[in-house]
Amino acid sequence: MTLRPWLLRLHLWLGLVCGLFITVLSLTGTALVYRAELDRALNPGLYQVSAQVAPKPTPDLVATAAARHPELPLTRINLPKTAADPLVVQFKGDRQVFIDPGTGTVLGERTTNGHLMGWVLDLHRHLLAGETGNQIVEWASIALFFLSASGLILWLPRRLTQAKFKVALPPGAPYQRVSREWHLVLGLYSAVFLMIASWTGAAFVHQDRFVAFYAWATGHQGPMPEAPKATAKALGPGAPVAAVLDAAATTFPGASPTSIRYPKGKGGVIRVIMKQPGDVHPNGNTWVYVDAQDARVVGVLDPAKAPLAWKLFYAYNYALHTGEIAGPIGRLVALVVSPLPAVLCLTGTLMFFGKWRARRRTAAARQAPQPVGS
């Protein structure tokens, strides 16, 4: 037996076993392509900002949010990217407070998973099952990568005249034929895009493994950039937000801060994420590490100076996965391609059951008693 029949069997059974998980990832991924826009449409009250009013100082806005939950430590501040965006302060327990930058008023509160798009994101990333779901997502992504690659190999015809580049169906064609035609053609045109989406999706789960692979592939032998540790000292009230932002702005004057990530506890290092012109990631890839106690800059990570292996994951992985690497056109392509794994799983399943029923009918016909000749 040649390799092709074995590859076909593996393609078939892997699709049947992993099809349900791949379908969930496909449909949730489709909804997440325009996650921010959908969330804004579903929760307009959280985004009714005074865009025409000059924004108040960020420390004042953060203080307003902190006054709502003085018992909870700060974990993250998402700064407005445009004049139409609120400032979002996140606390321990995934509690988010939305602030109007222009008026300083509280627009509302919620938890990260306590709304529809947050729930969809958790389903896409973890299947609502925490670390166990995360592992399943990784293996389903790897399965989709193999299915896309093997499907492309299986499509390759022995003669170019046999190639299927478009759907060609006679009137009244049976569903098995319809499923096969669409499976072949959709699989052909989406294979490369699905390989990119599945590879980058799997990389999110075990980023260290993928960065190590990229280091090997690019010949990088040095250490990867790591977050520095703060100097041990007596813990005080912590560095004020204004000092943290000033330290970051002084380090990269031409960059815009998009997020502030706080360490667990009072010690450690605050990470300020900034976006420089040319950064691929929508939130930026320029990181400034600031001591959580005295706002000293204790480290920086400039993507322009980072190893290629680091950039392949931290700069390009997210943008490739979401299509944002190609701007609005890339997101539109992602919207079109994202539901196709679900369609391919459906058509593949219909093809399997069509052949299974045909084999059963053939076997039954062979076992039926033959008429006795006169």
C-alpha cells in the first residue's frame, strides 16, 4: 500500500475525532475577528465617552476606579487608543471598571468573562475548562494544521487535468457529491490560511516551546529577553501611576502607552506596553519595565533590537492569528476563512457517512439470497 491511502485514512479519522473541537474553535474564532466592535455594539453604555472633551489626567481616572474597589489590588490598566475609547482599570478577580476619560465618570463595571464576548473568548481559548481546555485547544490546533497540510497533499492530482479548482455539480446531485466538491475546493483555497491560523493558535498555549523552535530555526543561540527583577527593598505604598508613565515616556518618547501590567503583590516589576510606529502588534511590542516601588526603569525591550525568534512569536503571532498583520483586509480575510474549518468538518463527516451507508447497502445486497433460475 502506498503512502496516499494511509494519509487519507489518517486525515479521515483525525477529522472525525477532533472535528467537534475544531468546529468550536472555528465558530468562536469567527465571532472574535471583530470582537471589539461587537462588544461595543452589545454594551454601548460602557463606551459612551465624551470624545470631544480633553481627557483628564490618567492618575485621576485610575484613582476614581480604585475608589470603587479599595480592597482589591490593581492588575492592569488599559489606556485609550483613540478618543472614542474608555480607560479600563482591572483589579484582582478580573473585575473591570470603565472610565470616561473626558469626564472622569464611571461608565460601568463587569468581569472579564461576565459578558458575551468574554465568554466566547474563554470558550475559544480554554473551552470553558481552564488548563485542561487549554491543552485540548493546543491539540485541536495541531490536528487542524495536519488536516490542512495533508488535505493539500491529498488534493494534488496525478494529472493536472484532474485538478479541482471550482465546484462543478450537475442538477440534483446527491449530498455526498455536493459535500465532496465543496470539501475539495474550500479545502484547497483555505489550506494555507488555516495552517497559519492553527500554528499560531497552538503557539499561544506553549509559547516557550515555539520560541525555542524559532530560536533553533533561525540559528539564535543566545538567551531570550526576560523580565528583570526589582531590587529588594522595604515595601512602601508603591509607585504612583504618573511616575510609571513618566518613566516609560522618557525611555521611549515617540511611543504611545497602551497598557500597564502590575505584578502580584507589592514587590516586583511593572510592565508598561507601548506602541512605536511600525509595531506589528495592535497593542505594541515595546516594553518598559519599571520598579513597582520607586518607578525606576529597570529594563527595556525594544522589538527593533530583539532577536528574530522573539519577534516571530511576540510581534507576529497574534497579528497573524487575527489577520491584523494585513490591516482591515487581513481581518476581512480572517472573517471569511475562520468558519471554513467548521464547514470542512461538516462536509468531511457527510462524505464519511455517505460512503459508510453505501458500503452497508453493498454488503446487504451481497448477502441477499439470489433468485433461483427456472
